[in-house]
Amino acid sequence: MRKAMVVSQLRTTDVSDPLVIAAMSEVPREDFVPAASRNVAYSDRGVSVGNNRSLNAPLSTGRLLTAAELRPDDRVLLIGAATGYTAAVLSRIVGQVTAVEQSARLVTKAEENLEGLANVTVHKGELDAGCADSAPYSVIVVDGVIEQVPDALVAQLEPEGRLVAAIADRGVARLALGRKAGNIVGYQYFADCGGIVLPGFETAQGFEF
């Protein structure tokens, strides 16, 4: 099923980075989902992992990581660790991964799943706050759909750093690559793609009469 995911989902939809393809070909996604969901671990949709959270669909994750143009010397902040799958994929490509998760149960599960990976640390905290203690980062990966990128994350990105996320735009999730110049990140949208909504990134609603 992992091979089928690579052939039918990734290679046919612009997931072209050989490092990303190799990592997703090797990491056993079935080990990061509940036992009852192992048979759908590689399906083209999110998989619930409890605590009102799900792993993002493989295609969405693969396209985000490809757009990030990951390098071996990158220091990556991962927003939305869940059970640790994307952190495990990143660990095979980049130098250091700092993963943030707000659910205490999922933090424990991620730490268990990622045990032995010296270049990955998991922190408990609000997703929209990132992890300032280990900043700056050359890449920030938001592995899910959000309505806005908070200033706290932009501040933790180093100059000329890259940020990838799926940003909700009038009900449509659009994959975006951002690059930082000064204190501003400019975004380029490159695909519409489904994904798992992450909590804590809602746009404040304006007052209406």
C-alpha cells in the first residue's frame, strides 16, 4: 500500500522531490495511526488519531514538503506533530526538526513513535505559538489547513526562510509557499488541495450589524 501511495498519489501530482519521495517510501505510516485504521493508513484522506485530530492526507503533506525545497542543513519547525508521522519523514531529509503539538496525549504518542531519532524534538504547546525557544528556523511546515499565519510564526522564521501551509480561502484550501523578506512573508499559491483543519488559526470575525 505504501508503494501504491507513492505511484498513484505522489508521483502523479507534482510530488517530484526525490528526497521527499524516498522518505515517504520508507516511513511506515501504518505505525502512526490507531490499529483499527492501519488498513486505511495510505488512503488519500486524513486519518483520525483521536483528540479531535487527524493525520493530514499523504498527498497534501507530500506537496507541502516538495514546495519547501528541503535541504540537509535545514532547521525545521513542524506545526501539528499529531502522532509524529511528518516529523519522521522530515527527520530523513533535514538536519533538525522541532515539532509542536498541543494535545498532551498526542505528544506522548509522538515521542514514543519517534524514539531514537536524535534530530527530532517534540514540544507541547499551542500550535499557533510555535516554539520560540529554538528559533529561528530556516523552514516552517504547517501540516494542515489554517485560516491565517500568525505573526508569532513569521517572527520565528529566519531571513529568506520558507513557510509552507494550506491556507483556507473562501472555503477552499490552497497550498502556499511563503518566503520571508524583512519582517514580511510573501505567499505564492500553487494548488487547491484538501487537508486537515488545525485548531487555533481562526481569523477573527469582524463586527456586523
